[in-house]
Amino acid sequence: MMFQPVIPMSGLAGWMFLQRTANSQAEAFNNSPRIVRDTEYFEVTIGQVTSAEELVGDRRLLRVALGAFGLQDDLNNRYLIRTVLEQGTESNDALANRLSDDRYQRFAKAFGFGNSSGALTQDPLFAADITAKFRARSFEVAVGEQNESMRLSLNADRELLDLAQSDGSEDTKWFRVLGTPPLRAVFETALGLPDGFGQLDIDRQLEIFKDKSRSSLGLETIDDLAEDSAREDLVRAFLVRDQLKAISFQSPTSIALTLLQAR
């Protein structure tokens, strides 16, 4: 039986509870039989896989591989995933580089099937790295089944730390935020951006993201998010605005209760 994360309330109060209990809840979740079976199977088997065809042909391996990059909903889209993997990331015309969701590019690059390096699955550190990512994201998915805003918050805290510490130019990192739907959703809500914002020219979106992040969140560069306090400010801004949107659909009694819980 899978461990179900406990999120007793929404908004900032729920976030503070989750922060206090996340380590123990994640440990219990990762010890669930299915998670243990899937990760052990992946770690034992993936070194024998040298092609995209072999990976997509093994559903258990593919479930872990996709889940590690937040792409678990594509488990049945085997043709798409095989094409993404086989074309790699080195060509501008590669499918992973043409898809708007940046996660496909990271997925294809991590496995290396279509790149000049060839399959990276036999690297001694490869399996452990993928299963660690799978555990983290699977826990976030389970949290999201209780409260989607908490899932987005956990994901943002983890992903933005990695992004801030990674190589690349300022604009490259911002484009990664724009191209990763969960991160984009957190920023758009935290910054109070309107529906339809994504229809603007991509360079204009980048300009607005940078300007409003500086004025609203005090972020001079995206690398500032390496600081725990900066990521916490972003998550709190997201949760406050997200809860305000939810409150607008509640009765006066529900509004009063929600505000008392957040104190």
C-alpha cells in the first residue's frame, strides 16, 4: 500500500506544516513497496539498456525514467518518447529542442541515446541519479493528489535551487523557467500575471518576468534563488495569490476560516 502524504490545510499554513514534516513523510513514501520495487528494478536493469527502443519497450523502466523528469503522463506516448530520445539534443531540429516544454530536452540529454556520446546508462552514477530524481518527483506527485499548489511549491523549491546553481547565462535560465510549465505557473501566479500572458512574444515575456521579479520579489538575477530565503519568498507569494483566487469562490464563513488557519 502506498503512503499517502498528509496535507491538513491549504495556503501558507499548509506549506509550513509540509516543510516541518516533508523529510519524514518523504521517507515513508519512498519506503512504499511499489517505489522500492520500481527503483530497485531500474538500478539493476538500466545498465543493460543501450537504445531508446529498449527503454520504451520496458514499461517499468520507462515509468521511472519519465517520472524522474516529471513526464510520467507520457507513459503511453511511446512513439513520442522514442523520437525525443533517438534524436537527442545536439541538433537544432531535434524534437526535444522544438518542444516548448524544456523537460523533454533535459530528459533526452540525460540518457544520451541520440547524442554523440551515446547511451549514458552504463555510467556508474547514472542509475542512482535517476532514481533519486524519481523518488523526489513521485513524492511531489503524491502531494499534488492532496493539494496541487503544495506540489507546485515543492517542485519550485527544488528545481529553482538546481537552476540557480547551474551553468548558463541569465537569459538561458529564465527561458528554462518559461519553458517548464510547473515553474512558469508558480511565477505567473506569484507575479500576478494575467491569463493570456503566454500569448505575448517570448522576448516580451522574458522582459516582463525579469522586471516584475525584480520589483515584486527583489530578484536582481535568477541566481539569487540559490538562497533559501529568496525561494521561500517566491513560494509564499505564489501561495498567497493562489489562496486569494480560491477565496474569491468561497462563502464568507469559509473565507474567515481560511484566514484564521493562515495566521
